[in-house]
Amino acid sequence: MSGYVSNGRLEQALRSIVWMQQEGFKPDVVTVATVIPVCGKLRALKQGKEIHCYVVKNGFLPNVSISTSFMMMYSKCRVLDYASKLFHSMERRNVIAWTAMIESHIESGSLHNALGVFRLMQSSKHRPDSVAIARMLCACGGLKVLKLGKEIHGQVLRRGFNSVPFVSAEIVKMYGTCGAKDKAKQAFDAIPVKGSMTWTAIIEAYGYNGCF
């Protein structure tokens, strides 16, 4: 199973779990965890639902990692309601689960819902990691909520995420899409080591504001 996945043979990986059951073998948690992302990548919703039923029937839940994988799978299959219900049914959530839910809303274009989940995350015991922060900066830019974008920028500075290239790039882009090109330039100038992502971000920021 893992061999098929690691070599990009996703359809074979999906077929192999069916073959296992036909031969009387019961997929364990490790096998299930390997094949759930495959369903998402192939947008194989029917097979994903069948695996979800198998997981419930065999008592593999509650399991934060498995539940999070299903959330991401449903999101990639464009069934956000399923992902959201699963998220809210989880008794325990980790940072990855929170980030996955934020990502799901952003990918579906539900930026306001992404902001709502982010605020809930902030009030929980889990602090957003660099990935969640970057995604929320993207959402702030999309919604043009400069005030929240500045607040998140402050969190970035306090927690040292400004050294993470993709976070720095999202800060620059957020200011640019919010129409604050001077702030975008300040954020760009403050980046000690500039790479392709940050240069692209400042070019996009200037371009968005008509500075060609």
C-alpha cells in the first residue's frame, strides 16, 4: 500500500485496499491512514465514504489523526459540510485539525468561515502554527480586513514566524491586497534574507496597487 502511494500509483493503492478485504484481510489503522489522503487526491468520494464507514464500524475512532485526514479528504472532494460536521464532532482537536478546517474553508472560498474558525482556535488552548498563520494572512488579504491582518502580523513578530519565508511572503501580499502598499514595502524591507517567494510577493503587491 505505502509503496504504491510513495511511487504515485494512487489508483493501484485504492484498489489494493478493496483487494485486501476481498481476500479476507482487515485493513488496520496504519493502512487506513495511508489510503484516506489517496481518496482526497483522486476525489474518490464514494470510496472515501466507504472507508469512513469501515473506520467507524471497526472502532478506529476517536482518533484525531484519522479524523483530520477524513476532514481533508472531504474538503478536497468539495464536500465541506462533511468536513465541518466531522470537525465539530471531534472531542479533542490538535493544531493540525484546526489548520485543516481553516484550510478547508479557504479552499472553498468561505473566507469569513475561515476567520471564524481562526478566532475559535485563538480562544482554545491551541496556538496557530506558521501554516495556519500564513493561511489566515491570505484570508485577510482576500477579505481586505487590514486591522486583523495587522494583528496577525503582530503575532508573527512576537512568535518569531517572520523568519519563515512563506509567512513573510503572505504578510507582504496581505498588505498589498489590502491597498497598503507602503506597509507591504516596510514588511518587505524588514525581511533579512529575501528569496523568490518574497520578491514575488512584493511584485504582486505593487502590481495590485497599479505600481508597474
